[in-house]
Amino acid sequence: MKNTLLFTLFLAGIAMVSCNKAPGEGGFATIRGKIYIYKVNGTFTDTLEEYYGFEERVYLVYGSADSTYDADFRTSFDGSFEFNYLTPGQYTIFGYSECAGCGGPGHLEYVDTTVTITDKKETIDVGNIYLIKK
């Protein structure tokens, strides 16, 4: 009897722990937004044109930011991106932008925003992420 009770409590504990999913895929939430591009001249002093970026790569990191990304997406013709089937938790969304003060031509910096999904069916719109291109 005592062993059965301990075994039942053990299984209940495992079930409770396994219900807390870490951020990532397997849920019903969505993060979406758009990439907006400022095309500049070679010295970064003038904006030549502005547009929503198509075929731009957007990256998603599950949980706290670390050195690698967990998912990526190429934007649509209107600059939009969407990461679907996410579980509640914290996420960082980022893209790469040209950088004037990063040591010369061709250097990039990441531009990011962090959001927290609190509801399992939530949709978060991060709006525009602004990137600079030469």
C-alpha cells in the first residue's frame, strides 16, 4: 500500500512538471511583424529609399537570448513575417542591419525586440523592425 501511494505521488509529480512547456514550438500562439528597410548611401548620411523588405531573414530565439537562433523566416513581398505554433514564454526576434560605426563596410549588427507570450492562443504583433541596407 505504501509503495503504491509513493508511486502514485511520483507519477503525479512527473505529470505536473511535464505540463510546464519551455518556450518553443508545440503551441497555438503567434508572433508577427514586418521588416522595414532604410536604403542608405555608402557613408550612411542620406536615405536613398525606404520600403518593406521582401526576402529578408528574420530570426527567433526561444527563451532567453543565447548565441544561436531556433527558427528563421524569409519575409513575404510586403515585408511581413510570422512565427506560428509557439508556446507561452519569452522570445527574441531579430534581423541584421548594416552598421556605420562597427569597423568598416560590410559590418552588421543585430536589431532585436523581446516579447513574452502569456496566453496559449495569443497573437503578438511586434510592428516594424527597422533595418539599414546599403
